[in-house]
Amino acid sequence: MNHDTAAPQPQRSETDPQDQFKQSRRNFLKLLGGGIAVSFVLQDAFAFLPDAEEVTSPLVVNPEQVGGWLHIGKDNVVTVYTGKVEVGQNIRTSLAQVVAEELRVSVHSINMVMGDTDLVPYDAGTFGSRSTPVMGPQLRRAAATARGMLLELAAQEWKVEKSTLRLADGHVLNTASNKRLSYGQLAKGTKLLQAVANDAALTPTEQWTIAGTSVPKVNGRDIITGRHTYVSDMKLPGMLHAKILRPPAFGATLASVELAAARAVPGVVVVHEGNFVGVAAPDRAAANKALAAIKPAWHTTSQPSRSEIFDFLKKNASTPRSGGRGSSKKGSLETGMAAAAKTLRSTYHIDYIAHAPMEPRAAVAQWENDKLTLWTGTQRPFGVQDDLAKEFKIDKSQVRVIMPDTGSAYGGKHSGEAALEAARLAKAAQKSVKLTWTREEEFTWAYFRPAGVIEVKSGVKVDGTLTAWEFHNYNSGPSGIETPYEVPHQQIQYHPVDSPLKQGSYRGLASTANIFAIESQMDDLASLVNMDPLAFRLKNLQEPRLRAVFEAAAKAFGWAKTKPGKNRGYGIGGGTEKGGFTATCAEVAINPKTGDVKVLRLTTAFECGAIINPEHLDNQILGAIVQGLGGALFEAVDFKDGKILNPLFGQYRVARFKDMPAMEIVQLNRKDLPSAGAGEAPIVGVAPAIRNAIAAAAGVRLKTLPLVPKGLQVAKS
Amino acid sequence: MELQVNGVSRSIKTLEDTSLLQALREELDLTGSKYGCGEGQCGACTVLLNGVAVRSCRIPVKSAENKQVITIEGLEQNGKLHPVQEAFLKVDVFQCGYCAPGMIMSAVGLLQQNANPTEEQIIGAMNGNICRCGTYPRIVRAIQEAAKA
């Protein structure tokens, strides 16, 4: 999300949410037809719609509160329209569950229309674990409002009191006469539009029968049969295949280019605009041939390399504004340090890492007259729509972006690079064009989780009470920068830097780096005062939800009940992010001869309020742990002078089957608390828990992410 | 040339540098097999060639001539899922699902060679397939389920 993303985002432009909202609402009303519809109009209306086009109520809408609408047709189908998108977090299933719950229908009678800018209301994007805590309650209220409308219609039909009616299995039952009408029968012939009632009675969590259960992935069968069409699988009649000429380094500019040979390839369209050169051809082979025939000459400039990146970040940090993002101050550091019996000063270095989604960026572009339809896997369909409208100087209503369920993102697909490239070529070719990035392009021309330098100065009393905490983060971002521990004297500051590599959002954003530093420092402080790392944390921690996950993880792991064997160690780490609370315990084994570090066990306790789908929550926690494991142990983007040196899976190591430790996941279900997202937070405890376990096993207190890309060097020597 | 895919003879035009994956996806519209890396490192493109799981992105289509190719589309028979697909569905393995066809084909290949693999054998056989969503333990569970079925 913009306000909590690490550092400079991939280019993103401003948009007028009011305009966006009006436009998408007009589209919604057009396709509405008959039936019952619930829309987010902040106007109390139970409006009959003689003609949907005539509805022009003045709208004052906070786009943060808008995101979905719902329609019940005469065919009994409930259609939910939401700007949220599916990238593997199984939100298609969980949002359908909460609607099914409120409407008393099967999850399978719900059709989720997601991420199509012509059909769904404006949505800023799917990121920051916002779908569950924000979109979920909105859709629940919309469904509860529709439930009220159905009761009203049935009461009119039978001329009875609403209190004598009951809803079940997609029908309204008249308990007195035992008659029943399906929702479709009630919706038939009506054209009802109602605003979401903010006071609509929601089904209490304790009474959930569909939400709160492990409904399987709704399109699971399409996935396991290979039938689901990702953008990279699409084919339109007469479609061309595109390739883009890539510069040899970041920031390179085209000095000259010879295109005649490329243009001579039969059926090829070549576009050259500034530094952009792309080709489109009837098949991939011809596109490759044309690309290879291009003779460019590039101007390159000297750029910082990985070997000097941490010095670069420190030297180029901007002066922080006091009170700015990621800045806070409490008490006096001088007083705090003076009160300390022991002090500890550490510097942590965090490498850039890549999201490496299994489906590289892909886009299919089609121009019909001046209207552009663009299929692409992006977490921000409306953002990409905006980018395209600006690029081609057309109105946003002329651009339709459609996002089919996509081969993952992890915060790495906020942008629409492939979309813009495909659209440029399609416009020139006057034919539909498909562009699929190669793995190398995805590793090079997407964006990265930021690198960072984190400096911590801290003080502690002999009894383990924290007295002072000074924390500076250079470049990696402000997410998770606050310490969750009680410290009377503290100063925290995020220092933005103009990053040499394109950087942006990532799973858990900067909290993967910040909580790594916080939890490493906490472990080293515990060691300074000879305290058990868990006891030390709990002594300085009040937040009950974080205490609960620390205690739950420790209990399941057997912390303090069992002792690690020789060359083995236990470690713990945790924190809070995006409304989720997580703690992880790790056991590692170190081979003192080779320096190999093997993570044997990871036990994670996680709490995110009321659980909507336990099995899918388990899967999200698992995914965060596994992704965290790769980032903790060995993932790092290597680069030199504007070139990525490891842009292949054979060179950039990600976690594989053989890296899997025994993993135990403990879910704490807080039915009394609102549901929060779970895709991000469970990642944050993994790296520090492993780091602290290595420290316990080998006495080596590592201060880098990744920790041991080449094994534990000290152990070897 | 002729290619035997999912029990059917299909005619395709061949170019020197066409991989089996490209022929399947772009000529025969069998898009279940995925491109993930083009270097044989991720397993998203896995198909069976004469019953053995191979990386179709690294196999020149020429060398698949006169061999039986089975893709994810060929597992389901008359609307009935393959036992491995049933098991993956039952365990509700996937998140984004992009790696799914390759994972399932690798698992089918493994179980055809070894009907009752140990956990270690499963991990060894599957290690060449990447799932960035991190569903590995669920995949192991699904393969164990399928072996039991």
C-alpha cells in the first residue's frame, strides 16, 4: 500500500477516486438488469429503478469504504463484484464464504466477479492485507442488506410479518404456511437497488456455519486439471506475440538502432519510440528472429553494485523530517542509556530480494477503435487502467483492465509494465498482442524488496528491563519499524534513499527487515543479561495478543522443556504486522565441518482475529513461512553496474522441497475480534527465529539477511 | 511431424529451436503445461514422455517424435479425475496454482515408477519443482494420499 510501502514505488499516478467510483457505478447499473442489487451509495435509498441510467444521485463516497457490490438474479445466482483480485491468497473463496454466510446460500451459488475495471467498483488494489479486514465486512454488510430486502419482498408477497419468515438454502420460508420462494423467484421482475445499510445485522461469529469453515478453493478443479486460463495462457484470434528489446543495464539509453533487418521478417511489426523498441509477430519464433535482428547501440552509466550497496544507502540517505513516516520519539535517549547497565550497538544489512512469482508478468492487449482491453496479472487493475489512459492520452472509460486469477504476486505485481508494452505494440499493429516476460526479464525488469541498513542502539538493566532503544532504518522502509516492547526512552527513524535498483512492495513490506533487526537485537540483549530469550521478551512486553502467540509457539515447540542437542540451537522471534500477531520458534543444526545450516523445525503461532477459513489460513501461514525461509537463509539479488547477475532460478536460490523443515502451525482463533489478513504477517518471525537459533547453536550472532547463503563461514574456519 | 499427445496423433510444424513446451502450448493450445523458467529449473512445464516426467521446456519437440506425451489435460478420463488429481483436490493443496500442472505430472511420474514412495523419495523426486506459494508440505501429503488410494 502506498502509505506503508517501503520506499519509492513503481511509478504510480494519481487518480480521482470520485470519478472512478461514478464510472464504475454507471457500468454496474448498466449490467444490472432485473433483480436485487446492493450497492455502496451513501444515501439512504430503497430506490426503484425504472431506468438504471437515470440514477444520478450525488455521490459523496470515501473510496476507502467502497469496494464491492452484489446482485441477485432471477436465476438464483448471487454475483459479487469486487475490485480485489486473486493471486493465490484464496480470497475468491473466503469472500464468497462471508457472503454465503450472510445470505444463507451455498458458496457454489456465488459468482465472484473480480478485478475487471468495467464491471467492478473502483478499488485501489489488493495489497497490505486489506481484503479480509476491509472488503470482507463490506461484503458482509451488503449481503446482510440483501437479506433484509429478500425478507421485505417475501413479506409483501405473502402479506405477513417479516418475523414469521426464515431464510435457508437460498429460499425464504413462510413458517406459518410452510410455503417457500427462492431468491430468484423473489428477485424476478424486480429492479431493486438499495444502499448498503451500515447497521445491517451481521451474523455473529459464533453462529457462522460457512464462514469459519474450511471451504475448499472454489475453482480448485480448474487448477488441478490445468483448465484455468492465466493471462499467459490466453489466445485471441489473429493475436501476435511480442518481444521487447532490453537494455544491457538499468538506466541505459539508446544511442542508435538499426531496425531494417527486423522489419524485413515477414509479418513483423516493429515499434521504436525513444528508448522503447518492441516487435510483434504472428508466432514466437518470428518475434525472436526479429528481436535478434535488431542492432542497437546503448549509452550506459556507472552505477552502484552490490559490493558497495550498504555504504551507498548510508551516504545517500535523505535527512528525515521529524514526525515523518516511520519516525517517533519518546523520553530521552541520554537518560535511557545512562540508566542502562549494559548497552548494545549493532548494524544489520539487508539484501535486495526478488518476489519471483511462478507466472512471470504477462499481458494481452486488444484495441477496438479507440477502446483498449487489457488482460494482465496485476494487484492494481485500476492503477494499470490509469497508467494506460495516461500513456495513450485517452479517457479511463476507454480502457478496460481485466485481471484473471494470476500466478502469484507477493506484493511484486503492483505495476503494469507488460501491460504498457503489449498495448503499445497492439496499437501499432492494430491487432491483439500478447507479451509474456521471460524468467530473466521478471528477475531483472520487475522490482525488488528493498535493501537496507538498520542501526540499533539499546540499553538494558541488569534485571532485563529495557531502558533505551534507538533505531534507524536506511531505505528498507517503515513497516514494522516500531518496537512492540515497552521502552521508556526511544527514538525511531526511517531514512528514505533513492535506491539504485527499482524497489517496491513485498510480502510484509519492510517488516521482514525491521522485525529481523528488532528480534535479533532482543536476543543479543537477553544474552547480555543472561536471560532466557523468551522470558526476556515477555518481561518487556505488554501487548496481550503478541504475548499470547509467543507463549503458544513456545509451548507447542517445547521451549525450555527440551534442550537442543550438540551443534543444535533453539531460537525465537515474532512481531505484529497488518493486524496479525505471529511468533516462530526454530531449531537448527550446524555441521561444524562444512558450515551447513539445516533448519530442522519451525513452529509458528499466529493470530488474526476470527478465522474465516482454517485450512486456507494454514496454507497462507505455511506460504509465508516457506517464503520467509528462503529470504532468511539464502535469497539475495546480486548486481553490478546496473546488471542483475543472477536472473535465473539456476542462480537465484529459492526454497525447495529439500529445504523444508518439520513445520507446525498453531492458529489462535479469536472469534471476539475482527478478522485481519494473513498473507503477510506470518513471515516476520521466521528469519529472526532462525538467526537466533544459529546464535544459540554456534555462538555466532549474524547481522545480515540472508543469513547463510554459503553456509556458516565461522563454523567452517 | 506427428506428435502423440494424450493418446491422439497431432500434426505440428517443427522448427529447429521449438521446444516440446512451445509446441504444446502455442500450436496445440494445450496450455495446462506452464512456462516458468525455460531452463529446466522450476518444473512448471513437466509432462510425461513415455511415462517419465520430463521438463518439456528443455526437450526439443523433434526428440518427442514417436514417443507418448501425456500432459495435465490427458489425466482426466471421461470426466473422471486421475487419483493424483483427486488427492491434490482433497488436500486442497494450492494457492495460485500456477505450479499445479507440473507438480501433478511430476507426482504421477513418480508414482508410476514407485507406487509406494517414502517421504524422502517423494521429496527427492519433487525437488526440481518450485512452488513460490510454499505449498510443499501439502504436496507431499497429497502424494502420500494418492499412493494410499
